[in-house]
Amino acid sequence: MRQTGTKFVIQNFQVVNGCQTSNVLWAKRSSLDESVLVPLRLISTADEDTIVSIIRATNRQTEVKQEQFYATSDYLKQLEMFFESAQVDRRLYLERRSKQHANSPVERTRIVPFNSLVRSFSSVVLNDPHRATRNYKQVLDRIPVDILNPSHKPSIYLASASALYRLEFLFRNGALDRRFSPAKYHLLLASRLIAAPSLPSQLNGRAADTWARKLLDSYWDAAESEKIFKQAARDIDLLAGGDLSRDKIRTLPFTEQVLAYY
């Protein structure tokens, strides 16, 4: 934002909480004259925490989901561009904002909603599949230290999202029985433990990129990925004793059982 006298030049701006005001003004437009003034506040900041605080403070009268506060983060924008820069057959589209791609011609199944990105990363990289559904708020609380940390290599997020894309593809075409759906996020963890068991010590270095590329090659190879997920399904079924109920699967003890098995 630049100010010259009483004039302001703004770039890359975001209107926060202006929808209700605009609608009321439009509805009452026949009653308005030049005596009606509309207050406007311009806040210029590059600090992400400040941006999130402003959005929270100015949207108290309406329910705003917690993940919406991260849609403006520079790192999430970076991830969005990274996803779309992948080669065409491996391309996914990150949805930072709800219905962002509603009018886009992209294939629906290749759209990755924010919550799917976070849940798949939590399962594949953080070994926390039990929290991906049952304790999702705890997963969000790990942003931006353990998840969506700006120092993380974008490739590990693409690999995590690719794992979920491939798994859902196998469910859709009948290659995997739908009865494994309650164990979806444990299947993601198991597939990673089969395809690339050793996590890199740091998620911000060359080793993380190499590890992610290995996963990407596995998940985007149709035959290999089907083989990996079928093995993961057999292992999960064995460990669960055939009981794939949510109460059995989506627990820390079962996650520890899966980790110990591999």
C-alpha cells in the first residue's frame, strides 16, 4: 500500500467482511444519497499471523471454518502453484478456498481440498492417521510448525495428496473393496511404509525431495500403486483381525500396531 496525500494505491488486496455491507447498500440503493458514508479501513501487513487475526476479528458474527484462515498464506499459494506445475499426468489442483475450482474445467477427482491435503500429510508423513478424522482439530493445531511449515519441501505435500488420489481411484474402479474405507488414512500410512519406509530426518532438504520423488513415482505408476495398496489392505485386514469398524481402526493403539508391524 502506498499513500500520496489523500490517495492510496493498493495491490494484492483482500476484501474482508464486505459482503453483507454491499448487499444491504444494494438493497437500499433507492434510499441512498451523498450523505450516506461507508467506513473503510485499509490495513497493510506482510505478517501472516496478523492477517489471520484480522480475518478472525472481523468475522465474529459468522461462522468461519478454521482452515479458511490459512487460505491467504503465502506458503499455501506456493503449494498451489507447485501442484499445477507438475507434469500433466501427475497434476493435482489444490483448493485453498471452498469451491475455488467450481467453474474450472479441471477434473473433479484431481481437486485437493485443504482438509484432504492436511489429512493425507498427517497420515503419510506424520504417522498420525488416527487423528486425520477423529481428532482433526488437533491436526490443524500443528499448523504451521509440523504441517504447512514454509521451510518444508512442496514435493512432500504433492506426494501425500497423490497417495490419497490413487487410493480413491482404486476405490472408485473397484480394485479395492469399499469395506476398507474406514481405514483409508491407515492405508495411506501403510502404503508409505511399503513404498518408502525411511522418513527423511528433515523435511526441508534435498533428501526430502528425493524421498518424495520416490513416492510420486510409486503412486503414479498404475500397476505398482495398485500392488502397494492391495498389500497394505491385506496387512491392515490382518492386523485388525477383519474388524474394520471405526472404533477399532481410528485409534492410537491401532496406529502403533501398524507402525510396529512394518
